[in-house]
Amino acid sequence: MEIHISIDAKQLGIRAAEHAAGILQEAINRQGSARLLLSTGSSQFEFFQSFVKQPIEWDKVVMFHLDEYAGIADSHPASFQLYLKERFIRHITTLGGYHLIDASGDIQETIVRLNAAVTEAPIDLALIGIGENAHIAFNDPPANFTTEEPYIVVDLDHACKLQQVGEGWFNNVDNVPLQAVTMSVRQIMKSKAIISCVPHAVKADAIKRTLESDINPLVPASMLKTHPNWKLFLDRDSAAHVVKKNE
């Protein structure tokens, strides 16, 4: 595990994007292509702003989508499909391919398709945010640490729903879907490298619990500490409770 602490979210985004670009280009140089897993949410805005400008051989990169609300079309303002199209895909016109989660129709059919695609080869780089309740993807506490299924349907807990409202994706908790399609914890952990971009003071408690707790389904992000190549990018606000700072 490495912890990198930046002055603010903008600097964090630049540093993480440059590091991510290096990992992807190294994979391309080594094996001719790279597989990328992307998370979304307001905490990733600054990362994407810098990431899409990186000098990567994008035509050799295939992107996978981490999670999506069940029953939401890609035209909905909260759709993570829409998020990725607007903040990533439309900027990378040479992208080698992508697999989005369409959870608006037959979810089981979507999961079968995604499971087949994602298990064809390892993910070279996964961008995995950490939620205010310490979730990774939509694996809310208590997270399922045992399933081997690559993508699963999960129930969203109240804290997760409050975060979605707080970030402005929904007007109130009642409008947040009850379920989501998400990559499972075990599948995330199969990625060769993981980068977590976690800025803002609202995430400080989740970071503290992630770093200080035992590996625990009640703190899903704690599992990231077992990964041999996990890098955590914080800003000064999210790192407020981190005792040992690695500037």
C-alpha cells in the first residue's frame, strides 16, 4: 500500500491520472493492450479532467464499468453510464472498446454478458473510489467478501443513498434506487493494480476506518489493504485523520 497526499482535489487528480497513465502504457508496452476498470461519482471529477488528457495509446485500451443503479436508463442524470460517456468516452475518440452496465432492462442478461467479457483476461488497472460508508463500488457494508461472481446485484443501504443525495444525483432518498449492479469485491481484488482517488473532508472518517480497522465486511474498503499493488490518493481534507502522511 502507498498513500499519496496532495494539497487539494485538483492536484490529487493530476497526480493520480499521471500514475494511472504510466500503469496503462506499461501494460500496453508489455502485452500490446490494457484493460481498465473505472469508477464514478463526484469525487472522481478532477481525476477524469486530467486522465482524458494523458498521452496513452487509447486505441489499445478496453474500459469496463464498475457499477450502475438498477432500473435507470442512460438518459437519467444520475446514470453512471451517462457519467462515463460525458466525462470519459466522448473525450477518447480512439478508445479500443468499452463495456457499460445497462441495468435498465434484463439485468441478469446484462450480468451474463459482463461476466463473460471481464473474465476473458485480468484487469490491468482498476480505479476504485471509497464511499462515505467505506463501500467500494456498490458493495455496501456488510459487503460480500466470498462470492466469486464477477458482477452481482446488491441492495443499497441508507448511508449510501444519503451520499447519492448529498452529491446531488437525486433530490431525496426516496428517489434513489433500491438496488444496483456492481462488480464484486473478489473480482475487484483480481485487478493487477488498484488506484483509489478519495478527496474531500466528507471522506475523512471512511479513510480513517479503512486504514485502522481489521479486514472487515463492515468496512468494505479495508479489503483493499490486502492487495499487493494498491495506491491511495488523498487530499489534505480526506487525510485529516491519517497520522503518518506520505506527501
